[in-house]
Amino acid sequence: MKTSNRKINSVLKTQIKKTFAQAIADTCDFNESNTLLSDFLTESEYDGLAKRLAVAYWLKKGRSYNNIKNNLKVSTATIASVQAMMKRSGFQLALKKVEAEEWANQWSEKIKKLVK
């Protein structure tokens, strides 16, 4: 789906972006979030956003450009672009969320082993 190049009123643009962000923020769990994103984004848009997060995560973990390029099937230009954006607050927030989930899953597994 191609979006229109016609400009809308800047106040309206801000409001509809806030409304969309609020709809995303109000999703309660993975299934709701996935449904919302799957319905609003094309498959390639969704894949692209997911890959950007994966690139940022793997860069933060110290993986090489070549490793990321080969595994995620992205260009070195994409990797460089993501690396440049990683200092942005949105990327930092997303990475913190991913790392917190990773940490919680690791501890959950350790606790499960101890309880058995």
C-alpha cells in the first residue's frame, strides 16, 4: 500500500500520530500487539521494522556486520543506518525492553531448574 504524498494539516498529523501511538500503547499483550501490527503494516514493513530491531540488538551484542548481513539478509548500508540510529531514545527504549525480557526469561529458566 502506497501512502499519499499530499500534506495534511500539521496539527491533525500530530493528533493522528498520537492516536496511533496510544492504540499501540494500549495493547495488553503480545497477541494484541502482533494483531495490531500485522493488520496495520504490510508484511514487508513489519519485517523491516523487526529486522531493524534485530540489527540493533546484535550490534549491541558485538556481532560483526558480516554475521548480521548473512543471518538477517540485510545490506551493510542497512546495518550502518541502524548503527547510526541506535543512539536515539526510541532505539534505546526498545533495546532495554528486549534485554529486560531476555533477562527475565533467563532467570525464569534458572528458577524452574532449582524448583525441580
